[in-house]
Amino acid sequence: MELLMFSLVLLQGISPCFSFPNGAPTSACDDMVPRHTGVQPQPTPAPYTILTSTTTLQTGQPITVTITGTNYRGVLLEARSTASTNALGSWQLPPPDTKFLQCSGNKEGAITHANTNVKDDTTVFTWLPPNNTNTIYFMATVAQQRTVYWLNIRSGTLIKVSEGIGLATGGNPGMASKGFLLLLAPCMLVSQMLPR
């Protein structure tokens, strides 16, 4: 009986070393490796694609992110720039069966699984870009199960768009549109006077 009790306590103590059913550890933030003991990532191309709702970044405009492909159980998802492995921006309320993971000192810097329930392309993540980044991409590690996972699944690059032409101090949008019309009117008159 004592041997059985000792074995149960020992197994309970070491089981977290073999996998992370309740989310990736913070030690996975930089290299995205899930720390599944004795398991290597799949060498084949990932059966997953990261889709985004847009290809551009705008301050304050949320971006939805979806991982499409076969069903999966584990995930680690971050936004990054080409200059760093730091997790950028902030994820919004995680969808069911997922949760925030603090990466790069950012409490909402990454998303990971909260359990091993099945996730699929109806699991939609929402992310807000930071003010100081001009280009980003999304990077994920996706696990179908503990022993089958893919590293470095990358989205296309998103590029920050201009916030628009600023107005001079004291200007207003009405004046800007009138100015455009004033420039357009002479062009129209000249085009009417040219021979056809």
C-alpha cells in the first residue's frame, strides 16, 4: 500500500514535466517550443494556416486571427516584428478553451490553450496592434496532440498604413474637401476645352 501511495505521489509530481495540458509555459515565449519531454516537432509542412482579417495595421483597429486546418488541442500564438522575438500588442478576451500567456513582460502578449479540448477554425482570436510598430506577423505553435505539433507557423506580414493626411492647425475636414473641389474644377474646365 505504501509503495502504491508513493508511486501515485511521484507520478503526480512529475506529470507536469511531460506536457502542459493547461497552456504553454512562459519559457516557451521566445522559441515557441512547447517543452513536451521527449517529443520533437513535426518535420513535415504544417497542416495549418494563420489567416488575418486584414493585411494592414491601424492604431486602435482590432485584427481577427484564425488558425485554419485540421482540429488542434494546443496552441501558442504571438504577434512579432522582424526585429525581435518579443510578443507585441495585446490580445483581447481569449476565446473559449484558451487563455492569456504573459510573454515579454506583457500580460496579454500571447494566447495559449487553457485545456486540451478540441479547437478549430471557429476559434477566433482578436488582437490590437501597438502604436510603435510598422510591420508584424503572427507566429504559432500548434499541437494536434501532445506528441504531434508544428513550430513556426507564420502568417503573412501586416504593414502599418498611414493615418491620413493631417490638417493644418485650425483646419477642418470641410475645408479640405472644398480645397479638393477647387483643384478639380479647373481640371474639368481644361479637359472640356481640349479638342477631341
